Amino acid sequence: MGAALDSVPTSGIIRIRDLMFSVERPYRLDQGDVSFAVPATFKAAMKAAIDADHSHYLQTAGLPRIQELLAAKLRRANAIPVESAGDVLMTSGGVHALYLSCQSMIEPGDEVIIPDPVWPQTLSSIVAAGATPVRVPLHEGLGWRFDLDEVASHVTPKTRGLYVNSPGNPAGGVFTRADMGRLAALALEHDLWVIADEAYEDVVFDGREHVSIASLPGMHERTSSLFTFSKTYAATGLRIGYVTTGRAAWRSRMTKLLGMTINNVSSVVQYGGIGVLEGDQSVVAQYREELQARRDLFYTGIWDAARHVFSGDPPAGAFYAFLGIDPSWKIPAGASSASRSWAMAEHLIGKARIGCVPGIDFGPASEGYVRFCFARERNELLGALHEMRALFA
Ligand code: PMP
């Protein structure tokens, strides 16, 4: 790879994060981090693991107990027909699971269909593996879902794979069971593989259903399904995720890569994971309810403070407000960029201390949007809304 990495795009989210460090008393609505503490069961199990000196090498794919718990969870909650606990591989977060999947499944020159807008790390991982990403729009009018005929029309003889992210980052669309059925039919018809990024599986609002595409007939063998503790248990910094697929050849490649990249996920964190999985799961619903309340608080506030500047409906899932910038908004004189979404981000950060991510980072078609994360404390959201009202008065 080497020099090829030079042309792999990096995320502008990093540039924003650096900008935010120069802001005093910032509103950190830029990064996708939840403000909750990890559940007490997670902390207690990590402390116990430290005291028990669980600080040595482990099995590459993960502790058998956590694999067992996750295999049971995948069968029960996701209806994925995981054959044996050893089919679940522990990774250093979802981002690592995505990287392992891309490296194990992609051949140079393959075309891979991705949603537009897309999470920048997805694009980077696909390009780093030598594939050509093919963007297919998610439509705001469809609740940020695909038009499935449009997806089919982008399949060419070179198409090998499909990246499916529901609930989606940045726009929060949730694909229905019927959507997943059509995507699965397309994969079966054209012999495509699927990477199912289910990082936000537990963040679905208004009683919606999360559907794992690998639960549909014939799909587990051609899908790599990836998950993370980051969002479900508010554990972004602990770096624990997992991946499973019904195809043994991919699991074996991914296990090799685990050996080369991390050897094993931190022992203490895996014991913590066992603790949280064995504990009371009501915390997951509590987080979801609070996130839904924060979504509603944020949208009510935006409509009140800046309806003439921003538009968009509350998302069905994930925890981002992906808002359209009104065409009447003029780029302020002296803006460092001709990009509307960058100029808006700079304006909000510079004048109101509000972090956000320019739409352009998620693809050229999203130039007219900005993303705010509403998984922050209510006070932080209210403070940002207060500043916004003054800014756009
Ligand atoms: N997939 C998507 C779509 C995400 O937004 C994220 C986090 N921003 C991840 C995967 C992975 O997160 P982590 O590496 O923290 O598990």
C-alpha cells in the first residue's frame, strides 16, 4: 500500500476537531460522541479485571465468554444465524471491524455501492482496500433512504459489494424490512457481498424496527455484519466492537488481520464487555429514550431559533441532525472557504462556539447541509440553541 495511502481521503471532522480546541467554552455538537457514562456493570467488571490481573495476551478473536454472549445476542436480537460462538470476532471498535471487512472482502478494482451522504471513514476504508466507491443517493424526501430502483441501476459488471448503514450516519435514515428485502434480493441476483454497518442498531426512534440484512435467507454467508459497544453502551473511548459473517474464508482473513493489527482487544475492556452483557439491559432503552427526548428538544429549539436558516425533519435513528442550509443564507465576507457548508461551520464555530460538521465531508452532494450531534447533555444543547438564536436573529 504505502504511497497509495497518500490518496486515501481523510475526514474533515478531524479538521473541525482541531478548530474546536481553539474555542473557549465550546458546544461540542461536532463529533459523534454520547455524553452518558458507561453502565455501572461495565465499570465494575473492568475494575475487577484489573484487580484480578487480567492483563495478559488473549485469544486473537476474543474471550470465549464474550463471543458466546454476543453469538446469543446476535441470534436473539438480530436474528442472524450465527452457527458457533467462534464466528464472532472482537475488534477495536466498529471502525476496526469495517477496516478488517474491507481488507478481507475487496479486490482492487471492485466497485462498491455506498450511500450518499456517507460516513467519511467508510469511504476511506473502501478506497484503502483498492475499490472504487460508487455513490447512490439517499433521499431526504424518503427519510434519507435509497430509491431501490436507483440502487439497482448503479450495478455494473464490476460491482462486487454493497455497504449498508442503517440507522445511517450522518442523516439518520432507517431502512425498512422491505428495503432490506430488496437490497438482499439485489445482492443475491448479482452475487454481491454486503457490509452491514449496524453501529447505531440500538438508536432507533418512535418505535421503529432495526433489521439486520444478514437475518434474511441466504445473506449471512455473503454479509459481514459489524457492531460496536460505542453507541449502545456509550463506550466510544474503550474501543470495543465485533464482526460476524457466515463465510469462513472471510473470518479466517479477518483473524489474520487481527493478529497483525492488535493481537487482541484489551483484556480489561473485554471483561468489561462481559460484565455489561451479563448485566441488566434496561440501560439501552433508557439511553434511547433520552436520545429521543434530546432529538425533540433540539429540533424544537432549531425551529424556534433558526427556522429561516435550517430545515429538515427529525431523524428516524442515530443521533445527528442533518440540516439543510437555506439558499437565502449568504456566505459571510472573509470566509476562508467557498464551500457553503464549510463557511456555515466556520460561522457557527467562530461566532457562536457551536461545533458542527460541514455536509461536504459526507459527499459533494451534501454541500448544502451541516450535521449537529444531539447526543450531548440537554444543557449543552440548550446553550448552543441560545447562541444560535442570537446569531441568526
Ligand atoms: N459506523 C458508523 C456509521 C459510525 O458512525 C461509527 C462511529 N462514528 C462507527 C461505525 C464506529 O464507531 P466505533 O469505532 O467507535 O465503534
